[in-house]
Amino acid sequence: MRQKANLPISWILLIAGLMLLPLFIPSSYVLGVMCFIAIYGVLAIGMGLLLEHAGLFSLAHPSWFGLGAYVAGILAARGIVPPWMGIILGAVVVAFISGVIGAPLLRLRGYYLACATFAVLLIVEITLGQLGSITGGHEGLMGIPPLSIGGFVLKTDVHYYFFSWALCLGCLWFLSNLMDSRIGRAIKSFHNSELASKNMGVNIPKLKLEVFVLTAVMASLAGSILCFYLRFTMPSIFGFPLLVEVLTMVVIGGGKTLYGPLLGSFVTVWLRELIHMYLKGILPVMRAEVDAIFFGMLIIVILIFMPGGLAGGIDQLFSLGRKVFARDLDT
């Protein structure tokens, strides 16, 4: 895989801003919201890669998020393994299950694949709710210990803030280098034309499965961190409302770029907080299904008036700025 020689200035500014945020805004509420942005950002970045770059219309992504959380949470709550090892084992289990399921399902295309993976989402959510003796059922899994790595225990919002953003930026950096490599070019080629890609010698089924499993593992890692941050998990967290929310992140941010879904995560999570803040008097019970209604309407509006998302709009502004700047230099 070809590595980028220098760290772009945008990355430096982003990392610097995230490092300084707890110093200027030490509010536990703000840091908590930023943790959710990073965790859901990992999920959205992976789904954006599947939908827009690989052309795989998979709707099972929240399932891997939930399975990773439950495997890590159950193992840690029962004292079977340390929390950090639970995260790793959760990712291994999700990699195996997604590989076994993905091998036959990825032969499907378009809405056939969407329907099949949506069925996986429903099956996983219902199964987690029915296995009460193992998962805690619909009441949720309790008694999850805080995440500890070695002798260091993550207890505060600041700890989880840095840990979740390290994972998010690490995944974004890895995928950025991946898509600039030979593998990334092969992914883009079979998205544009499978026939042409096949004629060029690309093993399309193998590459599709690898991308599917890779993004599933990313979702598993994010779900595990959420599990230890909340110290609680339940099946409804990883169901259809989360799917709508993640799709909203991809649509708002724009899936054509890798950073677009992360930008969409920032907007969507803060928008959800504003909805809960200003509508709690009108709608006292703000369940996830209510959020899904607002996000569903927002998806329709964005697709009609800004199909490229915020990232597409930003790219257009930069392109326009470069043209204006070049014109001024010529004159």
C-alpha cells in the first residue's frame, strides 16, 4: 500500500483542534456529544465507503456495530476476558460472521442486496432481544465494566473523547491511504464498471468481500467503545432507527469523499441534540423512532437540493475559489 509522504495541513489542523478542545471547552456534555460523533463517525465512514466507493448497497452495518458491542460487553461483564481483549475478540467474531454471511449475499446487486442485508439487520436485532439469558434481552445488558488497557482505566469523558477520536482518525487515515493505493483503484474500477474491472484482472468477489469485512470490523470496534462508554447496551440501539441515522450522516456529509460522512456525523449528532432540547416539551418521549422521522425527512430534502452533501458543496466552493484566484493571477 502506498503511503502518503506528508501529513496534509487539513489533518494537522483537525488533530490540533481536537487536542485543544477539552482545554477550551471542558464541559462533560460537549465532550460526551463529541464522543458520539467520533463513534458514529467510524460507522458512517465505513458505510459511505460501501455505498459510494464500492457500490455495495448494504444495510446490515448497524448489525456489526451491535454484535461487536454485545460480544465485548458480555465477555467483559462475565469476567471472561479483560475489556480490551473483548474489543479484539468482538472484532474477530464480527469478521468471521460478516465473512460467512457476505460471501453468498454479495453475489446479489442493487435492491436485492439491500433487501437481503436489511433482513440481516432485523434478524440480528430480534435475536439479541430473544437471547435474554445471554444478552439481557430487551431490558439490556448491565454490569459492563469501564474500559481498561493495561493498568489504565478509562473513567471520564475526556478519556473516552481522546480514545474514540483516535479510533475515528485512525480509520479515516487508513482508508484514505487504502483508497489511494492499487486496492483502492480496483475498488473504484469495479464500482464504475464490473465488466471492465474483470477484464483488467481484478478479482471482484474477493475484493467485495474484503471491503465488506473491513467495514464490518470498523463498525464492531466503534460499537465496542460505545458499549464501554455507556456501560450498557440493548438491541433497540442497533436497529432500524440507527440505520436511518447513519444513512442521514452519509447523505448530509456526502459519501463521495471519505471525510464527508464524518462531517455528516457532526451535523446529525448535534442536530439530534437540538431536536431533543427544543422539542422535549412538545414530544415528552423522544425515542429513537421519533429521531428517525426527522432524519428521514432531512434525507429527502438533502437528496433533492444538495445531492452531493456538505462535502460536495465544500469541494465546489474550493473549486470556485481556485478558479477565481487563477483568473486574478492571469489579469
